[in-house]
Amino acid sequence: MITNWFDDDPIFNRHYPLDPPYRAYFDYEWGIPTHNDAQIFEMLSLSGFSAGLNWHSVLNKRTAFRQAFYQWSLPRIAEMTPADVERLCQNPAIIRNPRKIQAVIHNANLTLELCAAYGSFDHYLWQQLDDQQLILEIAHYRDLPRQTETGNRLAKTLRAAGFQFTGPVTLNAWLVTTGFITARPDSAGLRPTTKKKLSRT
């Protein structure tokens, strides 16, 4: 359980005590590096769906998104067809935005290409970031930047590769979520005090 967090994070303070999935997300995921391609891609996709929306509302639909996108199996997502897009647009349990649904399928195909070239999506991303985790030393949630040089650089790289719904703000939020960038204030054991080269395996 988190014992130290930003005292000015209104959504966290509202939902963490009473919402088990939200609590588990912050206890075990937010800002902690993961090397699981499916989880990294899941968070990239959910970040795209959250554009213009509340992140808590997206997390509430996480189970439904997992069911809709085959537990985030990249090969299965890449095989989805326009008929699947139409079917998902009729699913009230998820966010029924056809452009965002199509972007997930499109991005899955690009991710598989990167996996073939680099061994994994995780390896590719850490290579793009020079194997450096960006540490944001901030005291308040309001100080968490919407953009960073690290995130903006990767956003430009992914957009050049053809990825969709990966603008700078979305990319920075995703990198924080998946621990490529971290600002966790609750445990020094989960984040080094300085930039650190991390294992990609």
C-alpha cells in the first residue's frame, strides 16, 4: 500500500481509498518499469483512448478493453478487420471511437514490425531512450510536466514510424505510466535518485 503520495492529486485522493483496481494500478504499475510488451502496448493504447477524457474513466473500462482486444495479444490485434472495428463500435463497455480503435490495430502492426527488428517492443523503446530512465524529482502533482524533452523526442520518432495517437502529451503520460519516466514519491527502492541505465531483459 502506498504510504506517501502527492497531497494535491485530486483524482488519486478521491478514488484510491475505495477503488481496488485503481489502488492496484498505483501500487504496482504507475511509474514502475515493465518489460512486458503486451502491457506496454496496452498502456499505449489506453493512453490514446484517454485523449480528451478522464484517466480514471478509462481504467474503469480496462477489463472490457482487454476482452475486446484479445488480452492485448499483438498478433491477434494485427489481424483485426474493418468488421471488427464496426463490432467494437457497438460495444458500450469500451470507448466507441472508431479512429482510436483503428489506431490500436494500426499500431499493433507497426509494433510487431519493431518486435521482429529489435527482439521486443521493450528493447526498441529503451534503445530509443539510450537505456536511460528519466527521473522527475517533483514535490507536487501539479509539478508533473505534461511534456518532457525525452517524451517529445520519442513522440517524434514514433510518429515518423507511422504510429497514431502518439502526440507529445499522450506519449509523455504513457512513458510515466510505464516507468520509462518516473516520478513516484513513495519508494526510493522503486526509482533511483539519478538517471540510471536499466536492464532491458
